[in-house]
Amino acid sequence: MRFAVTKVCAGGAKARAGMLQIGSTSVETPALLLSTRKGLPAFMSCDLLSSLPLPDSLLLNVCPTHFIEGPPTKTISNIGGLHRMLGLPDHILVAAAGDSIESLPSSEASNKFGASFETPAGRKLVKPSDYMELISCMRPNLWASLADEVPAWVNEKRNKTSVERTLRWLDACLALDVAAGQNTLGVVVGGSSIEERKRCATEVSKRNVSGFWIGGFGLGENVEERCNLLNAVTDCLPSDKPRLVSRLGLPEEVLEGIASGIDLFDSTYIHQLTMGGFALIFPVDMVEREMQNGIFNDSAGDLTKINLRTTTYRKDTSRIVDSCSCFTCQNHTRAYLNHLLNVHEMLAQILLEIHNTHHYLHFFRSIREAIKIGEFDLFWKQFVENRRSQIAAAVM
């Protein structure tokens, strides 16, 4: 794996653009890892996945614990690992242990021996040795070490325990790794404690890891807490290695993370939108618009998403987004998607996931362009101000 920072913002934000190269595949950052269930997005097959913008769609987040009740590890290994099993030889698979999309981590169920995860057969304790057995048979391009994530409301003693366990498990995972940390992302935890977060980031930086997975966010912290914690962590991390954060998926959260120096994002935002029948419609081409007096001309702005289940769209023959080039927008109408949703056809989720993924990948592309031309601070400010005015207009 190779990673290089190509541009750093000169303003107040620490936003940076970079290039992540694994084998012959290169992906620009900041970038989104597409969430998957057992290796593929919930409603997309390999052929549908290939229709998304390249190379932006080549990053996939895979959860090893999803395979605990699946094929035996020896079977996956004999096939040739996940790339061969999924039929995705050119994609970058990033493995990290986590609960299912529907659940949150249970800090009470974890103990000094291992972390607890939800499986089809109930919660199971996964030890570092169990976890590394999964990693070795799957052969992902990158993998995050086992971690003890805790929500924001636990006490200081529990935060300290989570850091100590995570560091101990990182050392245990590295000791069992045949590649000696060349593909490892060290996990930074510590709950809502800035001191514990900084301690964990400093200690993980001392290990032989290729990058950093910043965990434990999206678990009850407020916006101000999150910004302070992210900045405290990134200040302690070396600048020449990639930084990934989990569970920050909303557009505003993504911009906050990028402003703190985050390079990669893993979240279930697209899946949750799709399951709810929502389609993203917010503008993603701000950088390409003509600027007037230093302000983006955003008169065509609208709300972030629309609920296609509602009767409003029963006779709406327009596309989800007129300017969108995704398969769904080029071939189907809002009325058709409304029909599919209300008769409970799975094709609705397939078409929605295609559009939402395509739309969000273009949002990240627009962010990268803003960083490259030195306008990220303005992009961030204008996006947030525009969203606030839209929400206020919708409430009135």
C-alpha cells in the first residue's frame, strides 16, 4: 500500500487531498468506503457495482464478523480469499470488525478476552486469534485491528479500559499477522475522553501500522464533542498515513471529518436512506458552478433527500435528479419508484441504492475538487449555510 498527500488546505480547516494506491488500483481521497453485507452492497450485484463511477466505487468495507456463521474459513481460503469469492479482483477490500447495520456495539458484552459482535446465531465473543483467522483466510487489501469501542456516555474508567484493551489486541493481532503490519490499520478509541483519545492515537502511532481507523464515533457524542475529539486525534497522528473514520455518514458530518484531516469514511448512510425509501437530491456540483462575488450561485438548491414513498410522487414523471447520469435517473421516473416502493418490490431498493451511491460518490468528488483549488473552507461554509436555509424554509 502507498499513500501520498497531494494537497493541504491553507485555511483554518485541515482538509487534505491524497492518493491511495494498492497494487495497480489508485483511488483519490477523501473517499467513501461503500458499506457491504458479506462483501457486496445490500442491493447490488457485481455487474451493477461496475456501473458506478470509477475508480471512486472501488473501495468496499467488509466486516469479517459477518462471515462467522458463513462458509468455513478453510473454504474461503481454498477459493482464494474474498476477492475471488466475490468476483471483484480489482476492488480494494477494507476489513474491519463491527456489528450489523441494524445494531450498535455492546461495550458491556465485551471483556478482556475479546470483543462482542452480533451474529445470526446471537452475540459472540471474538478473540484476537479468532479475528486473525478470519483475516488470513479473507486476504483483504487492508484490515483494521480488533477494537473495544464504547459509546459517549460511559465513564472515564471505561474509556481508559477501552484504550488498554484495544492496544493489547492490536499487539496480539500484529503478532499473528504474517505481513507484519504492512496492511494493518490501527484502531483509535477512547470514547468521549480527549485525553484517552490522544493517548490511544499516540500509542497506536508507535506500532508498525499502515494507517489508522478512528472508531467509536456516531455513538452518542454531540457535534462540538465530535469536532474536538477528531481534531485531538488527528493532531497526534503522522501526516503520511491514511486516516479512516467510521459511522460519520451525513453530508455535514463528512465535511466536519474532512476539515479535521480525515481521508476515508465508512458509514451505512446510503443503506439507511435506501431502506427508508429516500433518494438524495442535494447539489453536488458546487465547485463547477460560476462563483459570483466569492459566493456559490446555489439558487437551484433543494432539500438533501426526498421520500419517494409519499403520494406526492405518484404521478411525478420527472427523474430523481435531472442532471444525474446514473442508471436509475437515465431510465426511470419518481412515479415508477413510488410504485415499486408501495408494492414492496425489491427492485425499488436496487434502483435507489444505485442512485444514492452514485450521487454520494459525486459529492466526494466535488469535495476533492474544492480542496485541490483551495476552496474547501468556502465549499464547507456555503454547503452548511445552504442546508440551514433549506431546513428553515421546509419547517415554515
